[in-house]
Amino acid sequence: MAERRIVIDEKLIEHLSWLSRIRLEKEEIRNILPQLTRILEFFHQMDEAGVENTPPLFTVVEYTETTRADEPSTGLSQEEALRNAPKREGAFIKAPRIV
């Protein structure tokens, strides 16, 4: 596969900050530039690792099911359910009209 290297410059950082709606000053961009370059260099080192015969890894820790069994219960009474409602009208929660 052909090697494709991304060049990080101030113009790219300005574009990324615009996309992510983060306002960066020129000095901040100059500080971020070498940091992002080092991060990309690290990823290029990882690309050189020989992993052709390694199966994909979906998680680094063994996963065990931690959910509880679904058992029916009595639930809340109407008064308990409405206790923290910001606005109520009789036995209902009152919400703003959405059109």
C-alpha cells in the first residue's frame, strides 16, 4: 500500500478548529503544531508494526455481561412520579407546546 503522509501546517489546524468550532489564537496554533506532528509521527511508527497475521482485536479487556435480570416491579405511584416535575396540571406533567 502506498504511504500517505498528512502534512500538518497552520492552515490545516485553522481548518480543523473551524470545523470543530474552536477559536484558536495564532500563538495557540503555533503551540499545537509540533504536538500534532509528534502524534502523527507516533501513528506512522505504529503503521510499521508487523500485524499482517494478527486477528482484529475488538476490546483489550475481557468483557462480561453486567446487566441485571429484567424483573417486574410495582414501579412508582402517580404522586411519586410527579413529585419532581417542574410544572404539573392535575395528574399530568405540563410541558411547553412544541410545534
